[in-house]
Amino acid sequence: MTAFFQSLGMTYDWAWFVATICGILLIALPLMLAVAMIIYVDRKIWAAMALRRGPNVVGPFGLLQSFADGLKVFLQETIVPSAANKGIFLIAPVVTFTIALMAWAVIPFNSGAMLADINVGLLYILAISSLGVYGTIMAGWASNSKYPFFSAMRASAQMISYEVSIGFIIICVVLWSGTFNMNDIVKAQQGHVFGIFNGFVFNPLLFPMWVMFLISSLAETQRAPFDLTEAESELVAGYQTEYSSMAFAAYWLGEYANVLLMCALNTTLFFGGWLPPLDWAPLYLVPGFIWFLLKVFFFFFVFSWVKATVPRYRYDQLMRLGWKVFLPVSLLFVVLVSGYLMLTRYS
Amino acid sequence: MIHVIAFYLFAVMTVASGAITILSRNPVHSVLWLILAFFNAAGLMVLVGAEFIAMLLVIVYVGAVAVLFLFVVMMLDIDFAELRAGFVRYFPLGALVALVLLAEIVLGIGAYRAGSLELGTPDGTAAVAEDVSNTTAIGALLYSRYLFLFEAAGIILLVAMIGAIVLTHRQRGEALVQNISKQNARRPDEATVNVKPEVGKGVTL
């Protein structure tokens, strides 16, 4: 895109600047629309599984429900608790929301269609997702209230624990594809198994890694069955209890943007991103970003499905799963995968 | 042009947030400013072309170390008036530490300018092969030439970790322990009974 703006007669610096701004808007605006619609989809799927109708009043089939909710929240009064630490209280939702958008810079929507084609793409995502803790922990502390603080402690312990196993799982993928660049990781999955299937998930050594990654991504985004941070029977509404109006909406949007990001990561790392599921020429006639969006939507359906069917974990079970099951197993698989590659590829 | 703007932005932010880290009265604010300083330092690393180090800086320091700082600072109930009372007493020691750090920086820059490092060139530009990515270059060097030093560093960290766990772990007699395998082995017929009491009669359990 920089070349296009340069052809309009701009200098390189300005062309780069304008192209980057355009790229950010091209990703962020559709993402916000997608988040609004995906909240509606989440509620519809959840309702269907509970034999209810779900939102069906605002607009045809209730399609405008999220926008109505957004308008309602926008018109509410912003309340800052008098005992709160004002600066951090107001910055915290901005941090959460910004970080939820930042990681999308390196997600490839189509072959090479990403904002930043950097060669440490996957590490960048790890770095950004490790920042995600701060929005939560700042909110919990700055609210100066017991329940948000408990919730923030839970949330940060949970996110740190599962980031460890996510790191090891990602290392397995990186070992196999030999690169941190997201686009090249997708390309490495073309015809991965017998030249037929596109995707690391069809590899017997990486399939258990994907199962663990899916469960870890549920825990990382604090979705059911790991939504202990807002266990309403214990903690009112979690770290966002004291928030109202747009600050609350920022948490809401950020949470769903993170869920979509985790769906996109599942797609990119294990299901061949923008590649069609089979390495068969006619399937390549469908544009790559349609395959990508279909896979992301499939994973979002899985997330909603889990939310509707699985009961909530106990906190000690959650910690045990992260540290005593996922960590040793993923470490074992790092050894297995690297050993296998040493024997077959690098010997 | 854009490089220069980015460099001065990151540099000014790093120095300023470092200064506010020391100056701010609230310890939680201090840690948050420290995190901003780390983050901007990572930005500087990206500008000199060390993107792998930059990402590791964010993952390790911002993502793990600073979170623990924040945890500890939030949990502790520190009286800061009392802490500041010792300022004059500890000032000579603090000045000494600052002097040592300054001397180390000057020495480091001097050694670098003298060209004693093989990896860089004396005029301050790092000689990096153009076609090899950062990650590959570091990996190739760490796992061949510096393999034993790298492994030794790993073992030291492992020993430190085990030491910390051993020192802080204590068995408390009254603590309740979950027996997960017993919980998982439990079946509905062990836990529940189906009774049909007559109308007006209770159930004894």
C-alpha cells in the first residue's frame, strides 16, 4: 500500500504513514463491527442451546441488538467511585481495549495481507497477550473495592499460568514451520499431511497440542468454563464491577476482540489460516480471506458451544490443569517434536 | 525522518518514565511507570534492528517480572513516610551504587569503541548479515559457540528456582488438600441414594 501512496506523489515517509493509518482503519473498523455482530451471534447460539429465542426484538431477527446495547451504554453516566484511584481507573479500560486491537497487526487475512509482515510475528503476539494482564489488574486495584481486587488477582494468576503452556505449544508449531513469521507459518502448512490436508492439526504429533491450545485459549480469554474472574455467584461481576458507561463497554468489546483473536490464532497456527482445508486446486478459487473468516467463525461457534454446555471449573482445578497437566505435557511434546525433526529433517 | 522522530519519542519516554518511577509517591504508580519505561526500551531495540531482543524484553520483563512486582507492591501495606525517613542515612550508599553503574556504562562504551567486541564494529553500527534474520543469528550463535555458557545459565536459573521453592515452601498441618484422583473416581451411585419415602414420613440419612 505504501507503493500506491508513493505513486500519488508522496515522499516515502508520508506514504508509509498514510498507508499504515489506512491499514489500521481497514483492520480496526471491520473488527469492531465483527465484535458487535459476534456478541449477537454468541447470545443467539447460547439461546438456541438453552431452547430460548435470544435477542429478537431490535431489527430483523434482533440483528441490531448489539448496536442498541452500545447506544444505551453510550448514553449512560460515567461514574468514578470516590475512593478509586482516578487516573488508573480511567486508563485501565483504554489499555485493555488498545491491547485487544494491537495483536491484530500481525494476523494474515490472506496471502501476505497483514498490517505488519514482521519476522517475529508470533513472539509479538505472545508479547502483546502478556500485556493483557495489566488492563485487568489495574482495574481491580484502582477500583478500591474488594470484589474487583479478588477478581483481578484471579484473572492475572490465570492468564500468567496459561501463557506458560501456550508458549510451549507455540514453540512446537515454530519448530515445525521453522519461522516466527505468521504468513510463513501458514505457508508451511500447505499440503502438510501426505500433500492432501492443509493444517498442522492433521499431524499426529501436533494434534494434542491443538487440543491443549484450544483449552488454553478458553482460559486465556476467561471464557466459560474458566470464567472464574466474573463468577457472578462469588464476585458480583468481577474486575469490572465498578465500571459503567463507555468504560464498561471498552471492557466488553476488548474481551470479545480477544476471543476473536484467539479464534484467529487457532486458525492460523493449526488450521492453515487462509489456505483451504484440502490442498486441491479448485478450492483455491475461493479467496483466502473467506476461508480464514469461515474458520474463525467455526472456532467462535466452538467457543459459544463450550460456554453453553460446560459447567464452571473450580479455581484449584483450573490451576492444577494449567501447571500440573498442560505444562509437563507441552514440555514433553517440545522434546518429542524437536527429537522427531532432528531425526527426519535435520539429520 | 520517521526514524528520527521515533527514536526521540522512545528515548524521551524511556528517560522520563524512568525518572517518574523514582519520583512518584505511590509505589503502584512507580511500577506502572517502570513498565512504560520497559516498553519504550523495547521500542528502541526495534529501531536498532534487534526485534527478537525487543520481543523478549516485553515478554519477560513486562509480561512476567513486572507483574510480580505489581502483585507484591499491591499486596504489601507499606508506610511510605517511614520509608522516606531513612533517605539521608542511605544516601551515601545509593550514591555509591549510582557511581558504580555510571562507571560500568562508561567502561562498556569505551570497550565497545575500542573495537574489542567481535560482533560489532567500532563506529557504533552493528555488523549484522543482511540475509539472516535476528532470531536465526542468535540461535546459531547460542547453540554452537556459547552452548556451555547457555546451558550453565539455564542450570543456574533452575537451581535458583528450586531454591526459592524450597525456602518458601512449608507444610501446614491444618491445610485442606484436594485429592483430585479420588474426586475424579467418584461415581453418582456412591454419592447419591434414591429413596421413596411414604407420604408424611421423613428420610434418615
